[in-house]
Amino acid sequence: MSVKAFELVPAVERELLMGDKARINIECIECCGKHLYVGTNDCFIHHFLLEEHATTKGMLSYTVQKLLFRYLGLKKPVEALKAASALERIIVLCDATVSVVDMITLEPVPSGGAKIKGVAAFCVNENPVNGDPFCVEIGVISARRRTVQIYMVYEDRVQLVKEVNTPEQPCAVSLDGYFLCLALSTQYMILNYSTGAAQDLFPYDSEERKPIVKRIGREEFLLAAPGGLGMFANAEGISQRAPVNWSESVMGAAVCFPYVVALDEGFVTVHSMLDQQLKQTLSFRDGHILQDFEGKVVLASTKAVYVLVPLPLERQIQELLAGHRVEEALTLTEGARRNIPKDKFQILHKRILQQAGFIQFGQLQFLEAKEHFRTGQLDVRELISLYPLLLPASSSFTRCHPPLHEFADLNHLAQGDQEKVQRCKRFLITYLGEVRSTEGANGCREDVDTALLKLYAEQDHESLLDLLASPNACLLADSAPWLEKHHKYFALGLLYHYNGQDSAALQLWVRVVNGDLQDSTRSDLYEYIVDFLSFCSNPDLVWKYADWALQRDQTIGVQIFTRRPVGQDQVKEQKDQVKEQVNPDDVITYLGKHSQALLLYLEHLVLGQRIQKEKLHTHLAVQYTDRVLSLLSQSPTADQQVSLARDKLQLLLRESSLYRVQLLLGKIQEYDQLFLERATLHGKLEEHDKALHILVHQLKDFPAAEAYCVRGSASRDPAYQQRLLHLLLGVYLDRDLPSSTGTGELEMAAVDLLNRHGELFDAVRVLDLLPEGWSLQLLRPFLGRALRGSMHACRTSQVALGLARSENLQLQHNRLKQRRSPVLVSEKKGCVLCHNTFSEPDCVCLPGGVPVHTHCAAQRVVRDSPTRRQLANSNNHT
């Protein structure tokens, strides 16, 4: 697709160059800065000064001044001119001779050594290998031989450096470093004149068309290939760019990045090097010269000189964007990177990406638009501002100038298409959700989060609650009316809570639960309020709304207290506010009018939190007892409820030891239905005989009686367990006590008890208790287990005795070893106890073989005896 990349501006008109001489034609041109040199067919060199001027429209125009012209005196056309600004010389090809003239005066250099004869064409090495700044390296095609010669041109002389033979007669040459790019008679080739390495490129016919060999960059050349192609080739003979498709009759080419400009018989064509597309075509008759000089493209017909002035790249890009040619604009922007300073390019590139994003946004190409917004680091408020009322009223944002897009707002973009509006809103939700946690939202987080909240509320989006439950910067003053408008009262409560206004949040939620406000966001809002209060750090709010919650449902409402930390510990909140937790005693007092909630709370403290306080355990036990007695007094009795209530009471009575036993025993003493509970309470008082009597004679529950003994002695010594079992056996065998249970039934229970726990009984005592009429066969299991237990105890004692004897024997052995060792005493050696010397050989050895006086050792034994130590301790206390 076309784009206006250049304008053709006249530089040297015909009248200024040749006046009224009709036969004078331009043969060659050279430009060096503001200086333009023109060689004509009548052997003249004309020197012009070009001054650039900007027009009112921002375009360039040229003012031309003719400084000088010089006749070379050879009566031949001037074929080529090359400026050597470092030498202040012009290298001239005329009449097959290369000579040097002064750049200012155009006078020939006086020395005769500054000429090269027999030259068909030459070129200047723009990437010289010689490090001398005061010489110019040129490549010369010999007119008579198949050679290319390398010369060094100085101010007043030339010097041959290298001569390279070629397989065919060269027609055109370009030089870069050590590499020669040659157009031979039938083909192009790359030749390294330093190593002699050659690389054939592709064939062509020099008789059909004029060859073009143009250096366009470091070790890269542009060539006119068959089929009307402009081919690129590097020094290795490889094409790293796609070819451009120009006409078969191209006679000249130039490069003004990122464009390739070509001249044919009637037109100038401009192709992009980035995408190889034809961008512009200019009509130009009688053209025969096209060259570029340091980025300036100069064009000449036979009678006049023109300059192809490139339009500013930014203007070209804006024209492409105006035509919605986004990809071309981005390609051109990337291609211009190397020609623009880095800082300026970054600014330009970001703006172009942002503009491209808005163009694709308007075309609903959201994926592409998002990528351009992200890469271009778009201020997200530019996008939000398209959506009416999304930016907070307090936002100070103003749109970029000049604007990045042509839309007034989303309604202007959609033109009444509601489906398009909804798609744009869904895109913004996605984009804001991604960008809010990145650097793209820095400095405008409040605007982003508030806009996102409004979109979520309007679209009934599921992420609204996630936004408000996480750290956010939503503005309360701007968001609250919006949430109320869309009946998002639960979300509004979350926003109040995030902003530290828990009272407002609870008031709003309670109205929703009571039906004063309609919001279906949460069907379990009542449970949520209870949970919220259970973690609320403000006790005043807890007490304020606890009664409302308990009146609605005591079972759920009591969770306000059961889920809270117990005690008066202080916890530090997120906002560094220290809040005191509610006291359990206060809660118990408060719950006095809510019996079910009170019971649940006491269960939480005693059974859940395992708080070891007599007051709490007694209170719970009394509550359980009252509950059981209340159910028993009803008529008819609800057996299932009574059973469940008794199970709870019995578990507490068994597991806890902190309640007031006598109090509970007094409450249930008169109730025959609660024998099991009475037995448990007697057990807590160590009145095991009474407990067992109830279990055996009142309840007739022999397994329960046996379990009572096992459970009651679980953490006690074996003697205690044996005592309980003997008590139970005595109850079974006591015939003096009145009982409604048959004697045979009790005897069988006694036999079963003995047979199951025979090893735990004292067999002698049992045999004394048993009636004489019992058979040995009936007691065989008991006697077997008792005998095995007795034998096991006997053998264990024998083992222990053997080990003790072995240890005693080892100690005696050690003692004998000590006695065998000599003990040396002398008058010079002192006792370590009294520090006096030995006057007699009698001594006592302490552990370690240290000798002491016998009387000192005796005193030490008396001093260290247990009785002596006790007396000493008693005296110290006194």
C-alpha cells in the first residue's frame, strides 16, 4: 500500500546551469554537505552552494548559489566526480583518466603524479582498511585489462596498492573494506582482494541492461538482478533481506533507510526494505542519474538537478496510522530505530504503540490492542477515560495531547451498538485485572481499582467480592453510591470493612438479612455476619449485634463467642489497634437468658478448649443435669432425647474431676432413673462399694460394674485395681445384702469375673471368699490364670535375685582387686580429711585409693548418715 515518503524538490534549474546553451547535458553529480558539484558533457565542473529552508508547511526547499565553474580542457564529458573532504579534493574521471582537483578552486593539483590513466570506472571505499585519515582509498576498473586496481589518493599524488585480476572484464565496481563487489560481463561476484577469495553471485547480461552495484551498508550491497529484482548481498555472498521487485529498465538506485529508491525511464519508485512493498511512485521524465549522499537522495535529468526530500518518519507513521495501517506503521517505526537517538526513539515508539492499540481496540481486536498497550506502557487511565463515569470524580487525570485516538468516549466508538459496548467492557475488566498488580498501575491504583469495582458491579461479575476481600485502593466516596445503585449491599459492606467502618458494614448486612434491603449475593449472609462478629476486634460491636444473632438462631449465634479466642489476652490488629477480647465470665452472664446458647458455650469451654476450672465444669454439669431432669419430668417422656442428654451427662461425669460432686449428687439423689449417674458420682467420692452396689443390685448391669472397675483403675497402680476387683467380687458373693437379683445369677457373674481377670486377683483371698460347694471345674480358668500369674511372679523374682547376686559378686570382685593393690602411707604423707600426717600404718582407703585416718573415715560415715542429715536439716529449719 502506498505512503508518501518523499517529495521531489528542484535544486538546480536548467537556466542556472547552462543558460541558453541547449547542447549541454549533465553527466555526473557529487554532493558534499551543502556543496553540489555537477559534471557536464562539455568538460566543465560546476560548483553550487545548496541552502536548505523550511516552508510554512514544514517541507524543505532549496536556495541555490552558483559559486564557480571550471573547464578541464579535455573536450570530453566529465564521467564521474567523488569528493574527498578530508583532502579538500575532488576526484574526477574524464577521458579515461582519474585526476584530482581542488574542492574550492577546482584547479588541478599541480603534481603530475596525481593521475591514473586507462580507467573505465572507479569507486571510493567508504570503509577503508588504511588507517591514514589523510588519504582516500579507491577501486579502479582498467579500461584495457581485466583487472581492478586499488589506489591510495593523497593531496598531491596517487599510489597503487593492489592489482586484482578478474575472470571477465568488469563493468561496475563497489568497494567496502577488503571486499570488491563487481559486475562482470555476464555475472556479479564478490572478491576479497586481500585473500583472493571469490564468490560468484548470479548471472546477468550486461548488453541488455546497465548493471547496478551499490554499497548500502557495512559489507552489504544492492544489485540489479534479472527479472526486475533488486537483490541484496553481503560480503559472504548471502542475501539476508528479501529482494525488491522493481522494473526491468532500472538505471539507478539509492538507499535512504528504510527505503530503496530506483530510477527508470519515466518514474522514480520507492520500496520499503522492511517489507519489500512498493510505497510510492513519482513521475520523472528524462532522468538518468540517481545517487544518495549521506542520506540525501539527489536526482538529475540531462538538464536539471532535484532532491528527493524524505518526509519526517513520524509524519509518515502518522499517515499510516490515520489509514489504520497498523502493521505497516509499526514496521516502519521499528525500521527507523537505528536512525533516531535512543531516548527519542523510545518516546516515539511508545506513542506509536499506544496509538496502534487504540486503533485495534476500536476494531475490537482486543488481544492485539492489549499487547500494544502493555508494550507501549500506556497510562491505563487513557483507556478508562473512554468509559463514562468510571474514573473517580476526584481523579486529576487529563488525556494525552495530542490525543492518542479519535474517540470521544465508548458511546462514540460503538455508535449505539450495545453488543460492542459490552465486549469493550468485558475487555476492560480483563485488562484492568491484569494491569492492577503491575507497574502499569503505579501512581493511579485508586483510579484503576475504583473503575474495576464499578465494572464488576455493573456486570454482576463474580470477581467483585474477590477484589474487595483483598488489598485494594477503591475510593469509598466514589464506590459506595455505585454499589448502592446496583444493589450490591454485601459488597458495599466489605468495602466499609476494608475502610475500617465495621459498624456501617454490620448495619447494612443486618438490614439485608431482615429483608429491608434486597441483595442475593449471599444466601448465607446471616452465618457470614456471625462469623464476622466472631473475629471482630471491637467488643462494643460484638455485644451490640450478639443479641440480634442469638434471637434469630441460638445454635448459630453462639458461634460469635465459640469461635473467638478465649480469655483476656490482647491481640494486635492489622491497623495496629489493640483490642481486648471478651471475658468468658461476661459471656456466660450474658447468655443466661439464652439457655441453649449457654449450654453450647459451656461445652465449647469445657470440652473444646479444655479449660480446667471447677466453676465451668460444675456449671456445665448442672446444665446437663437440669436438662435431663426437665426431660424426665415431661409427659410423655421423649426417650430418645433423654438418652442423648444422659449420654452427655454421663460422659462429663466420667471424664471430669473438677465439678462439685456433692452438689450434683444432691440434685439426682431422689431420681431412681439416674442410678448410673449416682454410681459415677459415688465413684468420684471413692465410695466404690456404693457405686458397685448400685450397678450390681439396682441396675443389674454386671458388664457395667466390671467396666467401672477397669475404668476406675486405669491410671492407678495394680494394687488399686486389685482392690476394686475384690470389692466387686465381694458384692457378688455378699449374701447378707438384700437383692432382687437371684443368687445363681450373682454367682455366675462372680465366676465370669474371676475367669476373665484371674491374674489380677489375690488367689488366697479369693479362695477364702468362695463358697465351699463350688467345683474346681467351674474355677478352672481362674485357677489356671492365677497359677500362671503366681509362677510368672516367682520366676521374675528369681531372675531379679540372680541379677542382684551377679551385681553383688561383681562388686566383691572389684573390692578384692582394690585390696590387692598396695596403699602407701608415710610420715610425710597427709590425710586429705584432717590434713595431719600418718603416725601409724592403719588407714582406710576412699574410692580412688586415697588413704585417710580410720577415725577420720568413721567421722565422715556418721556425718553422712541419713539420720544425721535429717537432724541437720531439722536444725537448719529451726
